[in-house]
Amino acid sequence: MTDQATWAIAPAYAAKPKPKRSRLRRAFLGGGLNDLGRLPRYVAFALLGGTLIWAPITGYLKTAPERYKSVASLILPGSGASASLNLNGIGQASSYANSAFSSNAVSPTETYKRLLTADRILDAAAGKLGMERAALGRPRINLVDQTSLIHVEMVGNSPEDAQNRADAILDAFYAELDALRADEVNTREDSGLQAISDYRDSVSGTRSDIARLQAESGLLSVEQYDELIDRHLTLETRVHALTAVLRDKSARVERLQDQLGIDAEMAAVTLKLFADGAYVTMLDEVAGFEAALAEASAHYGPAHPKVLDARQSRDKAKAAASRFAKGITGFDAAEAAMLDLAPDGVRADLLSQLVEKDADRAGTAEELAALRQQLAAAAADLDQKRVAAAALQDLERDFAVAEAVFASAIARTQSGKSDFYASYPLVQVLENPSLPEKPSSPNKKLAIAAGGAATFMMLVGLLIGWVRLALIGRLLSKPAPTT
């Protein structure tokens, strides 16, 4: 009976439901630390959580395709560039490109970062590889702070594919840079063509005015006019000096004429006449007859036949000598009487000097007359070309200025071509695209580390849930602070 009562009471006791409030309290506060009845639930939660964590990771590692990453590095040199062109006799043209990092307003690395990911760069790279742009992907650009380095990362399906894609990106990037620089240079050159054309027209117009003035005036340059002035001054100085020389020579001739009592013309005729031997012989005969007449006159009277014969012979000899002198000199009897009949000895030398000095004086006078004619003609020519020289000097100065401006404009245009990296600074490949040795994704170590971290945090959460009753009780049992 006891056993039956016990079996009857036990089911009745086991079937007694727990209070609802106790269940809610257990759900929120948990059980005791030694309450192993909760263990199956925590194990189930741990298995479910582990499955939710490791199933995606395992699926990703099993199904994700391998991807390879190629890395390249670019660098921008920080120094500027300058160019100078010296034009002999005109001036100097120079250009200077500042450093790419001299301005805080523009960052060349940011500019190149945007250019590396531009659509036209990707289109050109994809076209070179023969694929669609969507299949190519976009490069990942990393800028290193406080440096001019640019890291370019490109992902591919194989090591060679990744390297080829990075090479294609860099080739397209450099081709686009060259196109942009060439377009900038051409734009600058086109903008200066109109100014150069205007300068050329100014030079041509001034050159035409100079040619017209040269043709009208016969003056080729201002230097020629200066040379004409120098020549005129030299000629004028020579005329003054030769005038003084002529006066000196004329004074010498006049003095010698006064001393000899005969002019230079008569002295020349005398010397010419007495240079003839026949005339000298006749004069000797006249002298002989003159001596015979004197001897006869000394012995006989004037009417004596010997005196008359001697006089007649003398007269005939004189007449013959006069006729001979007239034939040589062309003088009449009166003029012939003025001839010097004693040109021998020292007097003959003086007559020769007189004739020589007179000839020298005459030559100097002719030279002076010719120089005075030249001086007058030169003065008239200078008066005529004075206005033309002033106008030509102004035109040549205008031409020199116009030519200098024109040459400087061309020089600036040409030197501007050397400033190739003004707006788009030089960039160099520091590291060529690498050939990766192992895939960059999927990263097994990273996935396992992430799964392990998630599992650890899940277990920590379950542990906190297991001991939450003790933690809550300890917090509630703390006495309130007294004020």
C-alpha cells in the first residue's frame, strides 16, 4: 500500500507546473553556476553559432576564384626646370617651370590619382588588352603622405594577367599625359600665332618703308651718311691745308720772279730757246760780229766801210737769230726782246727753279680747284640727304624694335616648347608592375583569423550568459553609496 501510494503521489508531484513568474525570472537572470540543466541549450547555441560563422567562411574559401595583385610605384621629381635662349644683338628669352610641389593649391599626386582612374585611361587599357572595360576593373591608387609616391595596384586572374593589366594602365596613363602636354603646347602656340603674325606685318611694313626711302634718296644706311660726313670733313680739312700750301708756293714763285726780273713763262721760254743748239750758235755769231764791230769802230770812223760791213753783218746775224727765236717761241720782236739772253751759270739754275716752282704751284692750284669742286658737291649732297638720313634713322630704329619684338615672340614660343612639364609635371616609374608569386584573394589566413575571432566572441557571449545570475546578484547586493 505504501508503494502504491508513493507511485500515486510521484506522478501527481511531477506533473505540477512551475509558476510562470519563475520561468521569466530564469530566462532573464539564468540559473546557478552549478545548474547543468542549461548545458544542452548552450551547447546547441554554440553549435548553431559555429555553423553560422564557419559555413560562409568555408564556402568562400572553397568557391572564391584566386585573384592576383600586381603593384607598381610612381614618383614625381620635386625639382623645377629652366631654359634660356640668348639672341645675339637682340636679347634673351627664358622660361622657368616651378616645382610640381611649390603650390599648396594644386596637388599633382591627387591630379594623377584621378587621371589614373579616368574612364578614357581604362578604355584605352582595356582596348589594348582586348577586353571590356567592366572586365578590366579599376586600379587601386594609394598616395603616401609627405612623399611624391603613387602606388598603383591592379588585380588579375593570374600573375601574368595582373602584371599585363598594370602595364596597360601605365601605358595608357603615359600616352594620355603626352597627349595632354602636346595639346597644351599646341594651344599656347596657336594663341601666339596671331601676335607673331602682327609682329611679322610690322617688320615687313617697316622694311618696305626703308627700301622705298633708300631708293628715293640713294642713301643705304645711316652709317653711310656718317661716312659721307666724315669724308666731307676730311675733304674740307684737306682744302684748307692745300690752300695754305698754295699760298706758300705762290709767294715763293713771286719772290723768285722779282729777284730774276722775269716771270715764270718767259723763263720757261728762255730755257726752251737756249736749249736749242742752233740758236746758241747764232747767238755766238752775233757775239762775234758784235766784237768785230767794236774793233772796227775803235780803229775807224762810223762811215768807214769796215765799220759798215761789221754793223751790217751783226744786224743780219741778229735778224736771223730773231727769226729763229720767233719760229721757236712764237713771240714777236717786242716780246722776244724781253727774253733773258744770259741764262747760263747760276742764273740758268734760278730760271729752272722758277719754272719748276711755278709748275708745282700750278699743279697745286689745279688740285685745290678740283678739291673745292668736290667739297661743294659733297656739301650739296649732304644737304640733300640730311632729311633722308634722319628719316632713315627713325625707320631703322623702328625696324630694330619690331624685329626684336618679333624675334622675342618666336623665341618665347620656341622656348615654351621646352617647358613641357609646366602643367603636367614629370612622373617616373619607380617600381615596374610586379609579378605576384601568390594570390591576394581569397586570403585563407585572414578568413580563418576572422572566423576564430567571431567564434571566440560567441563563446565569450555564452559564458557571460551562463554566469549572468551571479553577476546580476553581485551588482544588486552592493550597498548604495551614502551621501
